[in-house]
Amino acid sequence: MNSDEIKGEFTPANRKHARSYVGIQFLILFLLIFFSNNVGYQLSKFRSFGMIFELLGVLGLLLTANTLKGTLTAIPIPKPDGKLSTNGLYKYVRHPMYTSVLLLVLGIALRSGSLFKYFLLMVLTLLFYFKSAYEEKYLSQKYPEYRAYASAVPRFIPFIKA
């Protein structure tokens, strides 16, 4: 990490870093959606649960997008005109958009039964962990109240502090 990133200044270098998270995220999502379900070992036991998680994920995405309205961005740097959201699903988790995407992807993996898609889910979970940590550094600097919010609200899973 360079000194500009530590200070929280939005330089071309840290914007490029932020965009790399988004690029990797979309590559994983592309593979999940367009990669054949017929590759590798299949787990068909849990397919019926897949649609439930997909619906929960889509519902969470819609609710979170409605809460954020014009400040929604995939880039993990707060918008200059943005405000800290602590209502809606943000009362329960700090990153409901990431949680919703993970629920949707879990549903896709369950319905496909593909172990490769389960692997991509794990990779996406790790990516979101690091992307959210990167984002929270800037949220803490932009919003003084963010540290108290972060200590009271779980990152991804309601009621589970991690």
C-alpha cells in the first residue's frame, strides 16, 4: 500500500486498485453464469434449495439498490456526494449488496450442482472480504461515525460478528 492510499486520497493508483476488484468480481460472475454446468463432479442433492437462495439474493439486490439510489457504485470508493447508509438492510449487515450477490451465487451453485461453481462462490466470498476491507478504509475516513457503525453491525451475515 502506498502512502496516498494510507491517507485515503483518491489517486489514479488507488482508483485502479479499486477497479481491479470490480474486474475480478465481474469475471467470476461471468464464469458462474456462462460456464457449463456439466463440467466436473456434480452435487444434485441440494438443487431444490437453489431457487430460494436466488430469490433471496435478487430481493436483497433490489432492496439495497433502492436504499442507495443514486450513490450505488461497484467501485469500492465512496462517491463524493454519497451519504452513509445505515437503514434498510444496512441495519443488519454493512455490505448487503455483497451478501445479496453471494446468496444469488449460492443459489446458482446449488441449482447447477457444479463443484466448479461452488469453488467460484468461495473465491467470490474471499474477493468480497478483501474488497469490503478496502472500501471500509475509505468509509472510515469519509464518515467519522463509520467506526461505531462497523463495530455494531456485522460485515456480511446478520447476527454473526466476524
